[in-house]
Amino acid sequence: MADALSVIPAGVLRNLADKLYEKRKNAALEVEGIVKQLALAGDHEKISAVINLLTSDFTYSPQANHRKGGLIGLAAATVGLTTEAAQHLEQIVPPVLNSFSDQDSRVRYYACEALYNIAKVVRGDFIVFFNQIFDALCKLSADSDANVQSAAHLLDRLVKDIVTESDQFSIEEFIPLLRERMNVLNPYVRQFLVGWITVLDSVPDIDMLGFLPDFLDGLFNMLSDSSHEIRQQADSALSEFLQEIKNSPSVDYGRMAEILVQRAGSPDEFTRLTAITWINEFVKLGGDQLVPYYADILGAILPCISDKEDKIRVVARETNEELRAIQADPAEGFDVGAILSIARRQLSSEWEATRIEALHWISTLLNRHRTEVLVFLNDIFDTLLKALSDPSDEVVLLVLEVHACIAKDLQHFRQLVVFLVYNFRIENSLLEKRGALIIRRLCVLLDAERVYRELSMILEGEADMDFACTMVQALNLILLTSSELSELRDLLKQSLVKPAGKDLFVSLYASWCHSPMAIISLCLLAQTYQHASTVIQSLVEEDINVKFLVQLDKLIRLLETPIFAYLRLQLLEPGRFTWLLKALYGLLMLLPQQSAAFKILRTRLKTVPPYSFNSEQFNRTSLGNPYSQILHNVPSGPQFIEDGDINSDMSSHGGINFASRLQQFEQMQRQHRMHAKSLAHSRNNSTSLSKEVQRPQEAQRPSPPSDISRPSSRSSRKGPGQLQI
């Protein structure tokens, strides 16, 4: 210190701390001259003493003017050292950097000015302090004083020039600092950071692309900045990097893919669009590197397919198609389970387009990797079943295609139908709103006969009698009306002449017994008219209720459709199809005379050509067991009946044991009647108990009579004129 005082006159030191800038400036020039003389003399010990004096007595002084003088003095000393300044930088730079955080804005300004002058002198030797200088400039770029900001910008430009021409700059040491600063939200700092990223990327010897994953997320974060200028700068930098990626033979797609997936879900539209655009390019360029990330990428793409922004939807769809077109192998890391998990989760999306694409993915995986998909079947099966209740018809149809693909195996086919029936049972609205669509489509995809046989087998043993009846009625209506089931109807029409038709008739009959009207419809379709007439006559009072009449009304109207044109044409030969007439007249007698269905059927029967029955024949066919009766004396054509050859046993025609079928039907109907009585009894008891609790002093009112609670007896049958509605 004494050496320094002996070198620098007291007047110079006094002026260096003066409040006037001009005096401080002149004093600094004196210091520069003194240091220059010492440097020429090679007296570096005294130079160090001068620098220490300027540091301790001035830059660290509590007096602002002293600190200002110290900074300008250090800069002057550096200028005086010229080429020999590098060996003293460890003494000169730290106190200047410390002044960047000074509370006095003028001190911060002079610190920028001092470091600018120092950097001009030492140039490349300055690089060893780059991280500290960068950190200081990062803070000064957001300084509250405009003059300080301006000075910092000048210094920043000079430092950029020095770095770009230096071969000593270490990008590896700089990146951790950059990564840390990328999370700052201040707009001035963000501009500062993007500026540095752009400059460093422009230097051929600096591989910024290799470190892109370290600051990529920060750049994407800037895309949603409130400042248009910052968004534009970040987008420009990202566009430049994307172009470099396209031209680079070696890129770390994996780490960046993770970032892009997160950013594709950003609430900011511009960020989502940029992220999905990058993902699109990655899918095209990434190849095997992206295989482990396919599930994550798909999870980002599917929601974007339904984005409100049209540009995002277009790019997302294109990316989705590109990804699905890649033939990835599970042996190479392609995770089928992860993809299925993403698709299953997206099936719950509120957006129809996303749900549709999720189903396309499941279908694609089934076609390419069926064995692997079936391993995860339990994970997705319930979700696929729930999707059958989707409000979108297109979604439901795609779900059915997936189900049909799964059900190619017998085991899974059985499982599908069982679970389908279960879903219909627990969700009545599904059967009501989507039942026809689901059944018809499955019949197309999986063979109608196979589907109906399996459904019949399941419903035959159904414990819920009401559901079984409703389900059979729905299946029967589909069978009678759907164009997809025309071949099935044609097969049933051959029930008396072809073994395949007979087997199908018997298979359906077992479950169709749950509904009298379904059985009658099945018999009319199968042209087993005598048995239809027998079933009609077997009905008892409890069977003929409102639900029955509603179903009968539907059947009468269906008889007027093209599907039953063959039946109406058979009425042109009343002598040959006597049992058909008798069955239709039986239905007519069950209908209320004022109903529209009664009038429709009566009008149809009036068009039948006149035919005179032999009185003996009429009596014989009207009394006793119809299976023991044979029509005789038919005036034209061979003597036979439509249910079989006249010479055969009437209880069994075409290999079908109709007597056994009738017993099967009657037994099932007895179970339904017992079930109805049990429900009625439970309701009556519940009503009575409720009234006793609510109004104990009031006389209880009798329960209203119920059609289904009347006693069951074969002897309770009424003639056509005795039906009471």
C-alpha cells in the first residue's frame, strides 16, 4: 500500500474520489500514465500495489464517489498495461463485477463502462471470466435504470464479438448456466438469452445443436410470452434449430421428444402448434430413436387432433398418420402395452375425433400385433364395452369393429357376447338406444347366425326374466326388420326342409320362449303355421296384457312390410295354407276391435279369396289337440299341410319335435307368470307397509288389480269374444 502511495500523488487520489466526473477522469488519465511507466519498467509488484489500492480504498469504499473513481481507475490501469494486462485480470475484474450489484445506479453504470474498456484491451484473455460476466449481464439486462441497461447492452455486444472470435470459449461450462437462466420470466432477460443463443448457434465451431435439449424447454416457454417481440425471436431461433436438425446426421431425438410432448399440451395455441410441428418432423426423421417414445408422442397427438385451432388439427392428423404408418416391432422396443394404455385413456376424451383415432390405433395394433394386444385385453375390454354407449354412432361402429376383430377367436367371441348381454342388462338405455345398431353391426362383422345362436344360448338361462323378455323382443324385431339379417331370415324359412334351418329354428326357439309374440313371429317366419296356431291357443289370460298387445300391434304392422310378402302371397291359396289362416284369425281375435292393428289385419284377411271349408273338416280342426288333426278333402292340389307331409306324425315335422317345443314354451311362460306374481306380491306388501307407516289411523285402500297377478290355469283360456282389455 505504501508503495502505491509513493507512486500515485495524493492530489491524484483526491481527484479520483471527487464528485465531479471531469476531475475523476483526469485523475484516471494520471493513473493510466503511471501504470504505463511501471509496465515499461517491468515493475509489476508496484502495479499490483496500485491495483490493490484502487480496489480496497476505492471500489469497496462506502462512499459512492470513491467507488466510481475506483472503477474508472481500474479501467485506466488496464489501458496502461495494454498487452500485459492479462496477468493482472484476477485483481482487476472481480471488483468490477462486484460493482454490478451496487445499490447506486451510477456506480452500476460506471462498472459497465469500466468493464467495457477492460474488455477492449484484453479481448480473448477476458473469456476466463465469461460465466461471471454473462451472469452479471443477465441481471443488468433487466436493470431498473435505463442508462444502466443501455450501458449493459453496449458491453453485451462487445462480449459477443469477443466470444465469436475466441477459440477458448467453453460451451460445456456455459450450458449449465444458460439452462438455469432459461426459466427466468423477465422479458428483458429473455431477450438477452435468446440473443446469446442465436449468436452462439451462428458460430461454426460451437455445437449448440448438441446441447439443444438443455435449453429447448426454455425456448418453448418463451413462445407464450406476452411480448410479441420475444415470441418472434424465440420462434425464429426454434425454426433455425429445426432446420439444422433436418440437415444433421446425428440428433438426440429422445430427450427433445419428452419436452415436445409436454409442450404439445400447452394452453397457448402458438406453443402447441410449434410443438406439434416439431413432433411431426421428428416422426419423419427420428426413426428407431423414437420407438421408445411412441406412446408419449401418441399421447400428445391424439388430443391435438380435436384442437380448436385448424392448423394444429391438420398437423396433428398428418403426424398421426405418419406414426401409424411406421411398422415398429415389439422386439425392437415398441411397447404395445403403452400404446394401448394411451388409446384406452383417450377413449374417455370429450372430443369425438380423438376417440375415433384412438380406436383406429387399437384396430391397427390388433391387425399387426394381435398376440401382444390380447395379452392386455383385460386392461382395455371394459373401456371398449363402455364405449358402446358413446353418443357418436361413428365411434360405436368403430368399437364394434374392434370387438369383432378381438372375437375372431371362439373364446373371445363368447366373452364378448356374454359381456354385451351383461351391459344390456345393467344399462337399459344402451339396449334401447344402441341395441339395434350394435346387434346389426356385429351380425355383419361376425356372421349373423353365429351371433344369434350365441345370444339365444345365453338368454335361455337368463335369471332376470323381465330383461330376458325385453332382450328377446329386441332381437326378434331386429331379425324381422334388418336388411343385414336377410340371409338369416331366408334360412329360417327353410326350417321344415333343410337341416341348417331346423337347427337354427330350434336354437332360437329356446330363448324366444321368453316372449309369446317373439315365438309367434319366429313361427310365422319359419312357416311353421300349425305350431304358431297352437302357441296362440295355448295363451292364457295372464299372457295377454298390455305389453303383449303392444308387441302384437308391432307384428301386425310388420306383416304388411315387404319382409312378409311371401306370407301374404300364401293367403292366395287358403286351401293349402289353412293353418296360416287359422293363426292369423287367432291373432285377430286377441286384438281389441277398436285398435288400428285389428282393422289392418281384418282388412288383410278380407282380401283372402273365398274358400269353403268342409264342415267336418272345420270341426275337426277346431276341436281337440291341433297336432292330432289333419285337414281332409282339400278341393285342389295334393293333400298336405304346410307344417309337414300329411302322412307324417303331426307332432314332429321336418325333424322338429313341435310337441316338445310347445312344452318348452309353456314351461317358460309358467316361470314368467310365477315371476310376475312374485313381483306383484312384493309391490302390494311394500305399498301396504308404506300406508301403515304414513297413515296408521286411515283405513287402507285396496291395491289395484293387476293383470299379471291373476291365477294361472290352462282352463282359464277364453274364446275370441271373451278377451277383456
